[in-house]
Amino acid sequence: MAFRQARLSSTAVALLLLLVAAVEVQMLVVDAASASAKKPVVPAVIVFGDSTVDTGNNNAIKTVLKSNFPPYGRDLHLPGGGATGRFCNGRMPPDFVSEALGLPPLVPAYLDPAYSIKDFATGVVFASAGTGLDVRTASVLVRTRPPISMYQPAAAASMVI
């Protein structure tokens, strides 16, 4: 009997990785619950990603992708209130993971001027909304012209707009 080689789609692989990550986080949460409240399970939470985890980095970058206006942040209830640059109305997934691991309940954005290197000792977010692995992600936001061919004469290249 011949066996067919099974191929996993990229969606199936992504879902599998997400499931594995969820199981790992759940195991860490159980460990954190059983550990003392004073000692965190890990020393820090370091986050890379896109808008699903951006906690305000895009406020400091020249981009059209910003969330520093209502209704963003309306349920976060921070001192001073208002929008925080988080792409949701409250806490982000890294915030919940950080708290579950015995760390502070909010993970700060690296480019947020309200925080210093001392605040980053327990976690920091380097994520930026609009980033992605697919070139098409950026092409939606950035209008670029095609590169000038290296085989074009210099006079013709200067006329390309």
C-alpha cells in the first residue's frame, strides 16, 4: 500500500504553532500560580510583532498606522486616561501573559517616552503595527516606484519618475 506524503498548508502550520504556544503559556501560568507571588516564573517578557501586540511604538514613528485617538485605550483606565497607542481598547495579549507569569500587568512600548531602561527590566514590546513577513503588507501602505534598471542609460534613468 502506497503512502501519500501529507502537506500542511501555511494556515495549518500557523494554527499548530499557536496551539503549541497556548499549551506552553498555560503550563507557565500553572507554574506561576503555584510559585510564590514575589518570585516571577521568568525574568522578563520580550515581545516582537505587529498591531496585535503593539503597545504604543507607532506613536513615535512616522507612519499612518496610529492608535493614539479614541476609542483606543478607553478601557485601560491609566492615570491621565485617553488613548495609549495600543491597538485595542484595553490590555493586549502580552499584558495578560506578563501578569500570569508574575510580572507587571502592563508591558511597555520600547519607544514610549514615559518609560526608561529600568522599566524594561521586566519586559518590553518592540512590536510595530503594519509590520509583516509578506511584502504585500507594506505595499498597501507605502507607494513606491519600481527600481531603475541597472542596464538603463544614465540620461534615461534621470527622467524616470
